[in-house]
Amino acid sequence: MDVDARRIVFRAIPYGLHAIGVRRGEERNAFTANWVTQCSFEPPMLAVAVENDGASIAMIRESGVLSVNLFGADQRRAAARLARPAARAPRKLEEMQYRDGSTGAPVLLETLGYVECRIVAELPTGDHTLFVGEVVDAGVFREGAPLEIHAAGFTYGG
Ligand SMILES: Cc1cc2nc3c(=O)[nH]c(=O)nc-3n(C[C@H](O)[C@H](O)[C@H](O)COP(=O)(O)O)c2cc1C
């Protein structure tokens, strides 16, 4: 394989940026993710690829829920702050405004809107794990353009 070509193609894929809200008991966290996609119309489902060595993966496995919150184009700084690993920034969620959603997962109030998912499947995918969630709740907070990875000047992988 031409690794440079793969990197160029991977880095050109357009993605949105999302805050993934997670919960385990009274512990809450959120992290920035671009590897998010809808994967079913009916029932509505999403897939999210989650780092194997982050703090959030165990929280998702234990609670079986997560929220996907859509960053607005004006939230570049928030996306950068939530991209810090929880091991280095254990209270990063406290820097954001949030409430608990109907699943218990935190929902971020300054984003454009959110969906909440109950995890229905998990697939090992190399250094990440793909979680498939059925969407069980949703809300819109405000209108606006979403934050996109190239416009934000971020990269993840390649
Ligand atoms: C632009 C960008 C995109 C990211 N996308 C993902 C992603 O799709 N999945 C993921 O697990 N981590 C992603 N990360 C890393 C996370 O934000 C975070 O650092 C990591 O998951 C560990 O977080 P935690 O310790 O709070 O669980 C991304 C980071 C950046 C800067």
C-alpha cells in the first residue's frame, strides 16, 4: 500500500465534530470525536469509534449509553478542550454547561443539539472500538452551522 496516498485520502474525508457524553454512576465525561456516523434509518442508529486506551470506553461499556452532541462552528475552542484525555484533564466536562439526559448521559447545552443512544453492539476495530447505538432521545438547542474538521484546522489519524 502507498501509505502517503492512504494518509492523503483519509485526511481529506470531511467530518463533523461532536462531543460524546459518557457516564458511569456519578462520574461523567465528554470527549471530542469525528468518527461518528448514522448507520440505520429504522430504528435510527449511530456508530461511534472510541479509543481503546481513553477513560471513556469503560464508562460506555458499564452504562450502555452515550450522547452525541453536535458542535457549532463557533465552538472550536470547546472542541479542543474536550479533546484532552481525561487522564490529563479529569474535570474537563465541568468547563462546559451540561445537564443529564434521559439516559443519564450528559448533554452539552452550548452545542447545536444532541441525540442519546443505548448501545446495541460493539465491534473491535484495531486501536478503537466501534459502538453502535440506537437513538432513544434527541433535542435541538439552537440554529447554526456545524463545526467541520477541515474548517477547524484539526486532524485525527490518517
Ligand atoms: C479532531 C479530533 C478528533 C477526535 N476524534 C476521536 C474519535 O473519533 N474517537 C475517539 O475515541 N477519540 C477521538 N479524539 C480523541 C479524544 O478527543 C480524546 O482525547 C480521547 O478519546 C480520550 O478521551 P477520554 O480520556 O476523555 O476518554 C479526537 C481528537 C481530536 C483532536
